[in-house]
Amino acid sequence: MSLTTLTRQAPLARDPARGEDCAALYPDAAPSVVALIRGAGGTSSYLSGLLRREADWLRPRLEMPLDQALREVRVGEHLSPAALAPALRTAKRRAALLLSLADLGGAMEMAAVTRALTEFADWAVDCAAAALLRAEAARGGLPGLDADLDPRAAGYIVLAMGKMGAFERNYSSDIDLIVLFDEARFDPGDHAAIRAGFVKVTRKLVRLLSDVTEDGYVFRTDLRLRPNPAVTPVCVGLIAAERDYEAHGRTWERAAFIKARVCAGDRRAGEALLWRLRPFLFRRHLDFAAIEDAREMMRKIRHHKGLTGPITVHGHDVKLGRGGIREIEFFTQTQQLICGGRDPHLQAPGTQEALTALRDAGWVEPAEHDALQGAYMAHRTLEHRIQMLEDAQTHRVPRGDARFAALAALCGTNDL
């Protein structure tokens, strides 16, 4: 069904005049959609800009099935890197606008929104990696590969980590990637050249996605989850990475790899690596040492971010603050590390899915499960509203009466 038929709620407009200006661009929209556009455009400066810039594109898609409209966002699979850069930025704007309206209007559940945001990110990274691999091969920079290569069988692997890996992406945070290459795929005499070529591709991939141009940006991209990021190149050999994880893998790396997933490049090689790492992630014995490691990680994060004081609403960090998203994720992942080696059903990458599996297996009491699930969804919903205001990479409730009131309005209330 379409945005028109599915919309059942709307935010309030903090700036009614700006909201009316946005609504006027959609004169034939249904009243429920007009209210949605008025509220979104009248409260979020970011969405106001998108509603104006993409009005011609969005108008005919208000009556289109949402899944079809989301598919039509994706254009540019076979473009050159130079042409792909603006195409991806246009696609990002349209995906962000459509999914924000669906989210604010209650047309999609939170899990569907985060999955759609992730699937768009997968598509964008896959398109960018494929275009850059073909271009580098055409220049002769990838020995053993030519311009007609299949990007999904070229020995170049992109792993999605964190929320992207678990299909839980939000609107404005980084995408966390680990990029690897399969040395066994190439002649040993070409290893140095192929490594240099893949490093070049990876650097260009980050720029293609992250650079801010007149068309905006696609995603801020973070590669620091790779092994020893201070000393390793941005694209790491698969064999070297596997040895590092097996010999020196830390609890935080094990927790991170619970959500790891191949999102672009050579799926077969990447999935084989993840399968080989399962014993490293989920050990057969009950791993109680992971509990203290997780607690220490949380303490360090709080101290580093200055989150050790009393909880206050204004300025509260819904991700890293006490009782926030990260604590729920850490609790869930710690339970998985402790007992997931004995029960494969507990190895689910998604936080909500894993919590339910832990409840069903008796590791989490039903009341605790319900409380954690409710808190997780409430925090994720608020996180989205915070980021929709200005497309800012933040998880903090705004300080100041005006900005706090804007957040409340985007949540559909004036009750502060």
C-alpha cells in the first residue's frame, strides 16, 4: 500500500508558515499526507529542504506502493564512479525523505524502517564498490582481473558491522565497514600489486560515499573496526585478519562480529570467513569473562563521553547514556557471548530478535524481556526523531526550550 493509504498520524508544525509552504507544493495530496508534510516541513529544517528539493519526484509516488517507490529510488547501478557520486546523493535524499515520512506518519513499523535504511545502504555500498573495482581493473591496477569482472567474485569483501550489519540502521550515523581481500584468490607474485589496488579502491569508496558536495553526501563511513586500525591499511588481507582475530581477538571485537554481515563485494569469500570465525565468537564453554569485559567497556565509554552524572532529559544521550540503546545492546550481546556457543538459536544478529531468543531459552525473564524491548523501541524511535531534525550525527536530546519543543512537536505532542 501507498504512503497515502498507510499514513495514520502526523507531527506538529513548530513553524506553521514554513509547514504551509511545504504543503502547498503537494496540492493534490490526501488530507492525511498534507498534515504529515505540514508537520514534518514545519518542524524539521532538514525535511523542509528535502520536501522542497524533491517535490517533483515525490508527488507521483505518494499514491505508489511504498515498496515500489523505494525501489525507484535506486538508480545508477552501471554508472561510472564520476557519474555515480551525484546519483547516489540524489538517491540518498529521496530514500531519507520517503522513509522519514513513512516513519513519522506511522506507515511503517520501526523494524521495517531500519531494515529499509539498511537495504538502501547495502545497495549504495555495493554500487560504489562495483563501479570502483571495474574502473581500477580497467586501468590495470588489479592484476588477474579485467573490466568485465564480477564484483561479487573478485576477492574484495565488504563487511557491514554494527547496526548496519544487523539491519538496524538509523538515519544519520556512520556506517561501520570492514574491508578485506582474499589473498588466496590471486597469484602470490601479484599480492603486493593487488593489495595496493584494493587499498586504492577502498580509499576512493570512502570518498565517494562520505565527501560532502553540492549534492550532499551519502554516508559518513568508518573503517576503524578493522584489526589494529592504527597500523593496518584500510583494506586488510583476509588471512592476516583471520589470524589476528583468532590470536588476539578482544571481547568487544567478538561482540561486534555478532552483527557482522557481507554487504558488498565477494559474498562467498566473506561468508566463508564469517563461518570460520564462529568458534572465535561463540565459545563452547560458558564465557563469564565476557561479562566483566563488557562492563569495563561501558564504564570507559561513559567516562570518555562524560556521561557519568545524573540523568537529565535535556542533553541526555539516548544511545550511550545510562539505560540507553548501547546498554541494551551490550546486555544482549553479553548473554549471547556467554551462552551462544551452546545454543545456535541465540546467535541472532538483531537486538530484538536476540532478546526474544534469550527469553525463549530461559536466559531472560519474560518481564525483563518486555521491559528491554519496550525501552529499546522507545529509544530507537526518539533517536530517529532527534536525527530527523537537522540530519545531525547525534543521539542527544536537544538542550534549550526551542529545540526541545521542536523535538516534542516532531514526536506529535506539545506536552513538554
